Amino acid sequence: MLEVKSLGKKYDQHWVLKEIQMSVSSGEFFSLLGPSGCGKTTLLRLLAGFEDPTTGEVWQDGSRIDRLPPHRRQFNTVFQRYALFPHLNVWENVAFGLRMKKVETRELTERVSEALVLVQMDTFFEREVSTLSGGQQQRVALARAIVNRPKILLLDEPLSALDLKLRRQMQVELLALQRRLNLTFIFVTHDQEEALTLSDRIAVMNSGVIEQIGTPQEIYESPKTEFVAEFIGSMNTFAGSVHEVREGEISLAGCSKKPLAVRPPSDGLRPLPRLTPLDSAKLMVRPEKLKVLKTQPGPEVNCLEGVLKEILYQGAMTRFLVSSREGGLTWMVEQPNTAATAKKIFQLGERVFISWLPEDGILLRSQGIGGQSESNSPLG
Ligand SMILES: Nc1ncnc2c1ncn2[C@@H]1O[C@H](COP(=O)(O)OP(=O)(O)OP(=O)(O)O)[C@@H](O)[C@H]1O
Ligand SMILES: [Mg+2]
């Protein structure tokens, strides 16, 4: 439905977006995720037509739209800084677009009420918007965009001003609405949990480029670059060099006593990278895939010896920090709190073993000199 080809934007001499390639299907919940300043808002502004691209094209349903003015595109935008009409009350702010389109009164009343109920602002319908809190204004801005039922809704961090509980509630309702009306959402966030929960697909951005596009599971379980691996969730990273390459297994040597094995998981989601002995590589393991043990496990799992530095009880799980001379770093392990784990009492300073399955390791070619990543290569 929407196709973005080699889109780039330069301000002065500085490229803030480079070679953006993405396509979004009708009815898809597509998120742009990345740190502050990576170009998310700029990309939305190019899609909506508030800014002209320096390079590239935008196509919608087979027509090129990147030179059309915003009002001739079938998009609605919820801006990061919610632009409401300060002289109108909540109801009139939401009704504005429908009045312009001369929607008849009964339908207008129905749609405005529905949008206000959705954002839980129905009891505030008579309030002047200047008297609302930031989060309340954000909800009115959201209602004002939804009420128009645009083909594509561009949402720039629409929930960022809400407290956690309301935010979670609105996430669920937003997703239900998007599915019910079959709307296409391009949703900007820098909250990784929000992106994982809501999206059909996520584009992870870094310094003006898309590093990876994939389903939440692909992004989390099979990151293609170190940036994606470390930006989403927590990660333990071990740098080493390839020791041995065998059918279905690569082992990595570094400062561990025994080489650490990596195998592709059986779901096929994460094939092994093409590496040869002595290549430098990174082995990454998520904290929840690791176990802390009192005794050394068998040779079928990877294992490092270390000293327990910290035990952090977090309700649903316990986080252990283990410093290991092998691997030369502090490893973070997260284990769910169950009756079985509660029986194992650990002491600070105790000698422990960290173990994980070869299928739970993520292996990436080291980036930098001589080690170009296999994903998008930025222009210029
Ligand atoms: N009009 C402009 N002139 C010059 N530089 C700009 C302009 N607009 C944006 N930039 C720069 O482009 C880069 C990307 O900005 P953008 O607002 O797209 O980031 P973002 O990913 O939305 O960040 P945040 O999460 O903080 O909202 C920033 O370095 C910003 O300073
Ligand atoms: Mg922004």
C-alpha cells in the first residue's frame, strides 16, 4: 500500500535520513523504533508531506505522492507536540475535521463521542483545551486524528505523556480500534516494549538509517546488527574469534576456558552467519536465557565460572550479576521466581556457574574495519 524508495533528507550539509527503504501493507501496525534524534519524526514529516525529501520517492497504491501537499495525501498525523486549537473546547477540537468535510450531524455526534470514549476524555468534552494536562491534550490529539478514519494514521509518540497504567490501557484500546477499523498505523516510539507489544512489524532506526525491519519476534530473537541486539531488551555480549566451523555449529574462543558453542535454533529463525576460523565475532545471550547454577553442568551446555556480585529481587524475576574472569565482564542473568528457584539460596560472593544452550546464543560478525554487517549499508 505504501512504498518508500531510497528516501533521504539533508539539512544544511548533514544527512538526517539516508536510503530509507520500507513498504507498509494495508491494515498493518508498523512501528518506527530508535533512540532520540535518529530521524523518526523527520521520516513521518516526509511521509505526511510537511517536508520535501532530498532524495527518493514515496508511493501509495501505485501513485507517486512525494510531491503532493499534505492535504492531498490520505494521511492523518498525531504530532509529537500535539497541535490542538487553543480557542476551541475538547468536543470542537475533535469535531473540527468532520465539520470541514460537512459530515451530517448524527454521524458527527456518533463519531466524536466514540473517539472521546476511546481516549477516556468523554467527560471532558466541554473543557477548554488550554486547561488540560499534557497527557489529556495528547489523548484529545489522538481522538482528533482517529475520528477522520484516515487510510494511514501517522502517530508520533502518541502515548508518551501518559502514566504507565493509562498508557498500557490505551495501547490495548488503540490496537483493538486499529484492527476493528482496519486502519494502517505508522507508529513512532522509542519505547521498545511498546513497539514489541503492538506492532505487526518494526523498523529499528539508528542515526538516519533503518538497521532492520522485521516482526517483533525476528527483531528480538534474530537481530541482524549489534545495534539492534543491544537497543532491544538487555544483552550479554562476548567478543571473541571463531574457533571452529562445523555443520550446524560454530564455536567461539576468547577468554573462556572452553570454546563456546552456537547452534541455530530449530525454528529456523536464526541461521548461523557465514564465518571462517579466526574471524572476529560477537556472541550475545539474553539474560533470561541464562541460568545460575551452584554446580558445574554437563558438556552439552555452554558454561562460565564466576562470582555472584549482586542479587536483585524484582518481583516476577530475580536478576543476578555475575562477574567472570572468563568472558571478562559482568553477566546479567534473569530467572523467574518460582518455588523451584526459591529453594536455591545464593550468597553474595559465592562461586557460581552460568550456563546456556548453544541454541540460545546469537552470533554476529564483528562490525567495524573489515567486518561490514550484512544489513543495510548507509549511503555516503
Ligand atoms: N529543520 C531542521 N533543521 C536541521 N536539523 C533538523 C531539522 N529537523 C530535524 N533536524 C535534525 O534531524 C535529526 C533527527 O531529528 P528527528 O526529530 O527526526 O529525531 P527523532 O528520532 O524524532 O527524535 P526524538 O525521539 O527525540 O523525537 C536530529 O539530529 C535533528 O536535530
Ligand atoms: Mg521525534
